[in-house]
Amino acid sequence: MKTISPSTLALVLFYLCNIFYLEAFNGGFSVEMIHRDSSRSPFFRPTETQFQRVANAVHRSVNRANHFHKAHKAAKATITQNDGEYLISYSVGIPPFQLYGIIDTGSDMIWLQCKPCEKCYNQTTPIFDPSKSNTYKILPFSSTTCQSVEDTSCSSDNRKMCEYTIYYGDGSYSQGELSVETLTLGSTNGSSVKFRRTVIGCGRNNTVSFEGKSSGIVGLGNGPVSLINQLRRRSSSIGRKFSYCLASMSNISSKLNFGDAAVVSGDGTVSTPIVTHDPKVFYYLTLEAFSVGNNRIEFTSSSFRFGEKGNIIIDSGTTLTLLPNDIYSKLESAVADLVELDRVKDPLKQLSLCYRSTFDELNAPVIMAHFSGADVKLNAVNTFIEVKQGVTCLAFISSKIGPIFGNMAQQNFLVGYDLQKKIVSFKPTDCSKQ
């Protein structure tokens, strides 16, 4: 029997791996997203009650909104790493090193903490050590990629490498090397998809206002080195398309889809244009009005920074929907006119319209969001949240910041982003069955 030499076997395995790699690209692929409050999440605290988790999500929405507001002023990155609501498990390097990253449509970079740290926050999961990877490479400052990213600089040593700095609304920041590395995503079909020479930020100096278990951010915003814009350069079938389906229950996993798997079509699908403003990382939509019963509330306000077009940010990392004070007041009044229950004060002191009712007992009116070219029907799961046993509140808040169309309003929709056509699509879907 003729034996196969190790070099020949390695070559065969290389070709087999690349055949799968190309097939995965050609059909698109999906990865699992984990809600931060899921029992499978590194953030999960078994001693917390469901209502404590709700309270934390409400407070995170308010905090995140402040970062968006400061970003509009500074035109810089806005998210803090602990703000996000959904995570993915991914790996970097060869051999693969597993991490948890927060998925965020309001951030435009993939970054993680790296050893050795000059100054790192207390990450309670292992930190990536690039010296142990066979595929890690720092980008030179002269590279086109380095020049395309905001706030990069040339290292002060003789290596002339590309260094990045990301500033945050609360004074936190991340500094480190802009690098290329192998990134591996586990697809929902049980196989893995590798992306070689993926641009990442390897943070060596990170100061944040919290400590946590996630390693960093996986940005899906509209910047040049966000995950989606890097994938489009790898395959024409991936293009610039991604979608997600957010389940209404935190212990049920959600899906994040890319390429052909991300196409949103069929009965019930509606689409609205993406409008570009600075900072370009965010996805801006045009919301024309809300309807509650026969009451139509025009979405016009003197507080809009950008006028009528592109007047609201759609965001995966904010739980609640934030509205200007005058519009929120009219929406609250229209909802209150149709709900005949005793009103009570919010125990969280954040939400304005609350009722003495469980979520299941509340006969919530349908709220229709009229986007440009797309009417999106919001049911109770999108608009109300039980904050305490027997107390249910409208999941919209009045704010001078935003407006932001949050992830509760997007639950049980397949939400697709086609950045080539510059549209966002919504399709009513039971995301627990995806």
C-alpha cells in the first residue's frame, strides 16, 4: 500500500479547506447571536432577576444615547463596549483563539484587547496574545488601509507601524496597533468560515468606565474597516448585505446573516432608503410619522439636526426607542387614549407611561411606524416592557438625544441592510423559529 507523504497530505487538506471556504462564500452564511442576558452569555448573572435585567437594559439605553449625542458633536466613535445587547463568539489567529465580541451597527471597527497590555481594563476572560498566532501582522503607517481609518498615527519607533486611537463619549479610549489577522466565524450549519487578513485593532492601552468579560467590538457600521465592508471585498456574493432576526426572548438565540443568506424578500417585506450624514458610521432612516389607531403623529421637530431626511438612527445596541420631547409627548398621549388601565409610576424612574398590568394582560394598541416607503407594524413586543411584576411601560422615552430606533422595536422582524442599494428592509418574522 502506497503511503501519502506529509507534504502531499497537507496540500490535499489545504485544497479541501479552500473548496469549503469558497462554497461558504458563494452561498452566504449565518452566525448565531447571543443576547447579553442569555444564560449562555459571558455577561449572565444567575443571581439577577428578570426585572433587574430589564432595569439594566433601560439604563444602558440612556447611557448609550449620551454617547451618540457626543458623537454627533465630535464625529468620532460613540459606543462603549459594555453598551451592546448582542454578542457573537468568534476566533482570531492561527491557532484560533476564541473571544466574545459585541455586535454593533453603531461602530465601524473590530477591536479587542491584546497582550502585552500597557494598560488594560479587567477583562475576566482570557486576553488574546498575538505573539502566539502564526498569522498576525501589524500594518505599516504607509498602507492604504491605515490611511483610510480615522485617528491613526505613525509609531514613534523605527518600525513606522500603524497605530489607532478610538475615543468614546465618556472619556474612555482604546489605543493600539492596526493589524491584519485571521478571523474565524462559526456558521449555524456547524462549519467555520475563515477570513484571512482581516483588519483588526489590537488594543494595548484601553481605559474604560467598566470591567467586563467581552473582548471588544465587532463593528457592523458603515466605516471602511467594519466587518461588513471587509467581507464585501472578499466575495461578490457577500457584497454589502447583512441581516439579523432578533428573538423577543433573551434565552433564544438570534441570527446574523451575510451575503445571499441576508437577502430579505417575500410577502410582507418593506424597504426604506438609507440616508448618509456625518458621522457616516451610523445608518440613518427617514421616519415620516407614527400612527396609533386613527391618530397620525407627524415626525417633524425643531430639534432634528439633519432636517426631515435621515432623521432617525436605526441601532442594534440600544434597547429602547428614543424620540424628541415634542413627538414623544404626542405619541404617549395617543397611546394613553386607547389604554383603559390604571396608570402608575415607573419604579425605574426612566419611563413615562406605565400601567398596573402584566405584559400578557395588556391589550396594547398597534403603533405603525411610517418610514419613507415602508410602513412597519409594531406590536406589543416592540412597544411595551414589563419592568416589575404587574407594571408594564411604554418602551419609548423622551430624549433630547437621538432619535434612535432601538432593538426592541426591531424584534420579530428580519431586518436587512443592503449597502449597495442603500436600503434597510423589514419583514415580519417569528425570530424564535429562524
